[in-house]
Amino acid sequence: MANTFKSAATGSSSTLGAFYTCPASTTAVVHAVYLSNVDGTNDATIDLSVSGSAFFNDRKYLLKTVDVPADSTVVIEKPINLGAGDKLEAKASANGDIDVFASILEIT
């Protein structure tokens, strides 16, 4: 069994999109997700969800329309377990306002 630490990141988009997909024959543990509002003036909201595998046969929201004040960061520090094919997805209220970064351990 191999353990590999990975990072996944994206700039925000106002369209829901995957920024990490757990590979085939792999499980993953998301250790933390950082959501940083890089807009120096305006607050923005963020949606963070998981979808993909048979377990997540529809989208499950971890955060839904959560406010991230200008120049602030929201951190999720509880583990999120993903199976092969599961996707982490993000959507912000404004393009480019929120940087999303996830710290992930992949187990094969």
C-alpha cells in the first residue's frame, strides 16, 4: 500500500467544476481545504461539494453559499474521505475572487 501526499488547487469560477478527482483503484483523505478571498474589497460566497462515485450518486454539499469576507480565509480542517472517481468541486459567486487549495493523502 502506497501513500502519496497531493495538493489540488484552483482559482474560483462562477460555474461549479471539479478541481480534484480521486484516481481509479485509490482512496483519498482530504486533510484540509483552504478558501481564500483574494479580492481586496468585496466579500464573495463559495460552494464546496463532493460528487462522483456510487456512494455519492448525486452531489453532496460540504459548504453552500458560505460568505468569505474580502482578504480572509475559511479553512475546513476535518478529514473528508473520497473513493475512486469522487470529485471535489467548487463554485464562487465571482470569477477569480476565491482561491481554493486542498491538501490530500492518496492511498493505493
